[in-house]
Amino acid sequence: MPFCSTPDVPLTAEEVARLSALPDAAHEVKPVLACELESGHGGPHWAQAQAEDRGSDSITNWWLRWGDSTGLREWAHDDTCRADSTADDPDHDICLLPAGHAGSHSWAI
Ligand SMILES: [Zn+2]
Ligand SMILES: [Zn+2]
């Protein structure tokens, strides 16, 4: 299964600066985000821009969620999908897409 091929979405300089300055930021913020869901999925597109990892499983995710024609473009803090692939594929771990996401788990894409 291929990944969703919707056009990438740029972040504003303010968004990149804000997400980069968060305490406990876990990632380097990319200025352009690509949808992480499976090709043909329903509902809005999702991409993770940042996570605040305070340890002990205390994590705040920063997902950008957007729509093709709806004008939707918003930040969401949904939990991570914890579905575990090890029964199917011991080389992979947990899914890490947003919990309840559309389409296949990340290791099946
Ligand atoms: Zn998508
Ligand atoms: Zn999943």
C-alpha cells in the first residue's frame, strides 16, 4: 500500500519557530509536512510536526490535520496509535499514527 499522495503542506515560519521552541521538543520541525496515512484514506490528512516528550510516557503530540476541499487546517493533540505489529512483523514496533486513524497501520502501508 502506498502512502497518501496529497500535496505537502507548508508550515509558516511562526509555526516552525513555535514548535521548535517547545520545552521537551523531541523532533526537528520540518517546514513542509506530508500526510502519513495510507493512500485513499477517508477523512482529513494527518502529519506529525512535533512531540513533547517529558518521559514516563507523558507525551503531547502536535499533529497537523487538514482537508483537501474543506479548508480545514488545524492542530490536534491526539494520542499515538499503540497497535503493535510484532505478531506480523518482528522488524517493526508500534504504529505511531494518530489513535483511531483511517487506513492501515503504518507498518502495513
Ligand atoms: Zn492523506
Ligand atoms: Zn495504527
